[in-house]
Amino acid sequence: MLLIALLVAAAAPVQTQADMNRTAGSSYTAADAAMAAQWKRSYAYMKGRDAQDTSRGGGFGYAAALLESQRAWLKFRDTQCVIEGGQYAGGSAQGMTTASCRTSLTRARTAQLKSMIWYQ
């Protein structure tokens, strides 16, 4: 058994830091695209809520509030990930760490945006 495990481990491709950086970058790109798609749905929903809510003379301003929230969140995400990547400042893992942070936070924001559509 040990010999088989060693042979399998030896046959496994070695992943370089550049490979890991590319993978992290691709994961972030996919997460960002998913968030952009969800953003469009959530923003359209909030515009619709504004149009329906005439009780206060023109609606609450859900769409404007969501836009302001998204802008603040993007600044938070990017700044937070600079901090997290900073632990490897100047090193080859900095880009991977920053991209992984952005991926994680972006996926969480996508779920948050989705949860804002209350008629699901």
C-alpha cells in the first residue's frame, strides 16, 4: 500500500506558484462575473420596488441605497484584500492570496445580493 501511495504521489503533477496564481485569478474572475450578473438582477428588483412604493411620495430609494452600498462594499473588499495579501508583500504568494480573498468576499456578496430579492 505504501509503495502504491508513493507512486501515485510521484506521478501527480507539481503545481507551481504561477499555476496557483492563475487558478486563484480564474476563480476570482468567475466569482466577479457571477456577482455582476446577480447585481443586475438585484438592482433591477430594487428599481421595481421603488416604482411600486408611492407611499412616501416616490418611494424609499432602494436602488440608490443598493448602489451606494455596492460602491462602499467594493472599496471594502479591495482594501481588505490588500491587507490580507500584504502578509506576503513582494512575494510570489501575494497575488494568489489577494485573489483568493477577493473570491471569498465576492461569493459572500453575491449571496447577500441574492438574498435581497425578497420574492424568491
